[in-house]
Amino acid sequence: MFDHVTIRVSDLHASRDFYAVALGDPTHDGDFVEWGDFSISAGVPVTRQLHVAFGAPDRAAVNAWWQKLVDAGYRSDGEPGLRPQYHETYYGGFVLDPDGNSVEAVHHHISAPAGLDHLWLRTQDVAAARAFYEAVASPANLRLVFDAADRVRFGTGNGSFTFVAGEQQTENVHLAFLAADNATVDEFYRLALAAGGRDNGDPGERPQYHAGYYGAYVLDPDGHNVESVAHNR
């Protein structure tokens, strides 16, 4: 399941202001600004062409969320309404963050009332993304829940992420999956490299985050930084 998702932003202050309107007060404020399992950090290269959706408790909350952001001066990316092409119960509203990523509040039949609901990432090679994430599905606790030539979706237990065919590829997203123990992190790293992932940090303690933080990092076929992490204490 997701431990956290992090995006890089071009202006930390501007993006913090946006996500504070969208998500409320941060749960951690510093070089990384966090809202539970979602965080932003300043740096290059910046995350581009990402779609991220957060759960809302009902349709009225979606309407209020969208209106609040539009009234604050942010640009709409789609007014609140039903999107039956996704599901008959799917109701979402969309805005653009300061870097042009599409951010959504959504309510549907299986959405949680808060937190990450789903990510959509554009890729030029759906098959390569499918093969990589299928290879690490067991240690990352992923389930393949939709499979087509132009789109593949994996469920994480606390949301989902979808790779969809597109010429403008999503860039520079950090996906971290929770592991039960260090051995699971090691297995994720081994399987990810065997599946063609590129090393971005071998398994080990990362005390700069907290004592007992044990993680490993691999770049997926689209260059996203994918992590398996165990919190041992």
C-alpha cells in the first residue's frame, strides 16, 4: 500500500499555499511539506503532467472544495460533476496546481472520505509499466485491478494508481510503498532490478528521516523514483 507520494515543485511557498487551501493545514512543515501520505518538496526536475485525486465525503464537499480553490484564484480543470465514463457514482471536480498538475476532489462508491484516492500517470509504454509493477506487486502489496492496451491500474489498499497511454509523459513522481519488514524491502529491490529498474539507492537505514527508517529506491521505466520502506521503530 502507499506509504507516501511526493511531488517536486518549482516554488515551495506557492505550492504550499495551494495545497493548504486544497488539503488544510500540513501535518509537517519544513523542507518537505506533508499532508498525511502526500507531500511536496522543492527541487528539480519538477513533477509535471500528474493527476492526483483526494477523497471527499460527499458530492457537496466536492462542490465546496472546487469553489474554494477557484475563489482563491486557482484555475479550474473541470467543474464538479458526474464522470460516468469512470463509474456511475463517480463525482469529481478539478483544478490546476501552480505547476499545472491536475488535482481533484472525488467522491464515488469506494472512495475514502479523505486522503489519496488515486493517481493517473501518462506513459508512452503502458506494457513496460505493467510489467515492472507486476514484478514488484507482492512485496509492494499491489493488485492489478484493470488491464487494457492503453491503461493499467494497480490497487494499493489505500488508493490506486493508473498508467495511461499519452504522448506527454508524466515526470518525476515519487511513489513509496509500505513494507512489513527489512526483508520485504530487500525483496522489492531485488525484484525491481531484475525487472529492469535502475538503482536509485540500495536498501539501508535512512536516519535523516527517522530512526528505523529502512528503504530502497529504484527508477521505474518512466524514471519515477519508486521506494519500498519499512518503519522499524
